[in-house]
Amino acid sequence: MIERTIEMLQREIPFRYQRVDKTSHEQAKQLYRQADIIVDQIITGSYGLLCVESMAFGKPVIAYVRDDLMSRYPTQPPICNANPDTFYDVLKSLLLSPETRFQKGVESRKFTEDYHDSMKVGGRLLEIYGQLTSG
């Protein structure tokens, strides 16, 4: 579905698409660093490591996050939320707006620094473990 939509958009807007699979993690990270837009899953409904890594690189990411999960985050992640019904429009909008891509990239980097930094996450886990074992 993703690739079919991309092929449709390539008939309207010239852009290069590269599927990243069957490659080492280091090679994949190098490709992510070079990308203008990262497309993750658009069906599952939650974001994972690819989104976090891509946001840490300052990239705008398209993925699907369900509404019931979105409300559980301390702040809304700067993910360009898309499902199979909206993917075409979301991708087209990003392709046509370098300013939005740049802004989403900046927001993505800040989000990972604020909420996915290993020292912050580790410190919070230690707090939780301390509460569980002291009580």
C-alpha cells in the first residue's frame, strides 16, 4: 500500500524513494541520515524504534499513532500521523512543503532529547523501580 501510493505520487511530484530493508543497521542509519522524509508503519497504530531513531536524526516521520495512544504521551509527538486513508495526502503535503519538513525535523529532534534521552529515561526507570521496591 505504501509503495503503491508512492508510485502514484511520483507521477505528480518528482522525488526519489528508497525502501530500506535487508541491510545492516549501520547502513540503514546512514540512509536515514540522508533522507528528507522517513515513512514508518501506517497500520499498527504506535511508534517504535525507527521513529525514535529518525526523529533523533532530525527527520520528519510519517507513521500512524492511534488517538487512544496519542493522549497517553506527555506531549503530542511531532509525528506526521497518517493511516492508509490519509497517507497520500500527508506525504504529498510534506513533499510540497520544505518549511514543514524542516520544522517537523526540528520538533522531532527536540522531542527525542526531551522524552527519549537514555539518561532521562534511565533516571525515570530508577525512580519507578525505587518506588516499587520501597513500598
